[in-house]
Amino acid sequence: MKIITCIAPVNIATIKYWGKRDTELILPLNDSISVTLSTDQMHSKTTVAIDPDFKSDRMWLNGKEQSVDNPRFAQCLKEIRRRVQDKHGDIADWKFHICSENNFPTAAGLASSAAGYACLVYALAKVSGISEVRDVSLVARRGSGSACRSVWGGFVRWQAGVRPDGADSLAEQLYPAEHWPPVRVLVLVVSDSKKKIGSTSGMQESVKTSKLLAHRVERVLPDRIANMIEAIGRKDFATFADLTMQDSNQFHAVCLDTYPPIVYMNEVSHAIVDFVHKYNQLANQVKVAYTFDAGPNACLFVLEPDVADVIAHLRHLFPPTEHSAANYVRGIPVVQHVQLHKDIQPLGTPYEKGQLKYIIHTKVGDGPRVLTDD
Ligand code: DP6
């Protein structure tokens, strides 16, 4: 028996993937760009055992056994086996037993499927002796498109590719995590329940009905992608932040342009957007950026020296309940004590307690890694 345990990170798109040109092969309409988050705070963990005596493939997710007939899961196993056959034919018939868990809410628009599939495929590849990140990205894409980006750390681009078979649709690293050390990420958890409309069906509805999506893909994204890569390259936070916010807003505009419309952001999400713009306006400088995926939770990008101040303002605007106060900010400790300016009224009046459940303070991190290998 061979057994291996791996962890893989969450990634947050700053240029969103929304829409497929091939739903079967999971080929996107556009390139996307993401930031990989540190596994210290959020990760998927997967253990894979492989043994000649196992009778069938089996899979447990967060402790519950799942069907292995899920087509995307089955596709990942098939693709790995095809590669194993080419390299080490002797173990190609062995069955897998797989245990996976996330240390953050599943399916709440917190990129859990990306980390989950990246981890699954990385662990399957490692236990089977496949080492090319390229292969891991191509196969992870078959599990969930955004998963192909979680196989790299730092700043990542998923090339949409042009080939009908998808052989050129995979992620590449633009810059490693060390490229821009002060970048911090605050995940603002507004809701940890399952999203109403999944990304897979939501984006298909947008492809069918949204004219804004076609405009975005053809007219907006080519320049925006190039500008984003340049901004990251020269560590230009203001440009990076503007592009990130504009792209999040356009993605949600596409969702509203879908017919019937898809609404992922809620009242608290919009209050967060207002806060960020007012904060930047008062600072006379772009110091914070937001981005929202297919759910109401926000991801804020901030540079390290501003984290304590931004958190202090968030705490004031979205007060924790007595119950959540002690655990309101999780992750990297915020050491600096900030005295709020007396007149912070321009940033808005405080929201009802408990509307923001908690904040995860994290940073840019590395790709998947092996924890134990026996
Ligand atoms: C809004 O990767 O979850 O998070 O490929 O159908 O599994 P499938 O979709 P998925 O879509 C992610 C959409 C997004 C934007 C992004 O991460 O780029």
C-alpha cells in the first residue's frame, strides 16, 4: 500500500472566469488571473491510499462517503489513470481510497471546489508518481475550472487556450508569493451557507442569455488582463486594486444581465463595497480593493501597514456580537493597536451586530504540498 497526505490552497480570481466554450472539457471563454492564498489559514487536505487489494475506488468528503460516480470526479480519476498507464503501467489498475476535508465552509462562494479538486488531483498524481505541475493543472481543470489555478502559488494566470481538445488550457505562475510580500487578504465571511445558484449552472445561463458577457470577453478582457499582469509585475497596488474591483463589478453585472438574473451579493456585500470606496476616497489613495465570487462574501486586498486600520474600521461598521467578538478576526494576528479617528461618520453608520460573521486574515501563499508520504 502507498499512502500520501497533501494540502492545497484556495485561490481568489482578480480577473474572473465566467463562461465556458466547452462544458464537457471545462474550457473557459477567457483567461483569468488569481491570487493563491496561504494554506496556513485556509486549505483542503486530502489523503489518498492506493493498494492492489482495494476492490473499488472510494471517496469520503468531510467524513461522509460520497458516490464515485460524480462525472467530474470520475473524469479526474480517469485522466490520472491514463497518465499512470503511460508511465507506470503496473499500478494503473490499482484502486484509490480518498479522504478529503476543507478547513473552511464548503460551497459558500469561498472557492472550496478549487482547493478541493486541486488537492485531490495533486494527491492522486503524487501517489501515482506523476510530477509535472502541467499535468496536475490540466487534470484539476476537469474537476472544476478554477481548480487549475490552485496548483500554483503566488500570482497565477489560467490561459483559456484555443485548442478544441483543451491541451493548452492550463494555469501558469506569473509571479511567486515572495514577489509582493506586503499583500494581505481579508476574507469577510458574510454567510457560510451554501450558495443559491452554483457557478457551473450560473455561468451557463450567462453564456446563453447575457450580451454583456460577450462584450466583456471580446472587448474588455484582453486589455484588462494585460494591464493586470503589468500592475502585479511592477507592484502597483492602486492599479491592481482598481482592475480587481472593476472586474468583480463587471462579473456581477453580467450575473444581473443574465436572464433570469443571478444575484450573489447581498445588502452587506454592497455595504462593504461602499465602505471600501469611501475609505479610499478619504485616504486620497487606493488602499483597499474588494472582490466577490459567486456568493456574498468579500475578499479584500490590503497592504500590510494598512491592515490594522482597515480591520478597526470594519469592526466599527460591522460590529461583532458579544458571542463572536473574541473570535472576530482569525488567522494572522493583528498586532498594531489602532485608535479610530473621532469622526469616522463619513464612512457610514454602523450596521446591525453580527451581519459580518468573522474575518480571516491571510496572505499570498504557495501551491500544494505533501504533508506525509508513507
Ligand atoms: C466566480 O470553477 O467553480 O469563482 O468550472 O463549473 O466548476 P466550474 O466553475 P468554478 O467557477 C468559478 C467562478 C468564480 C470566478 C473564478 O474563480 O474565476
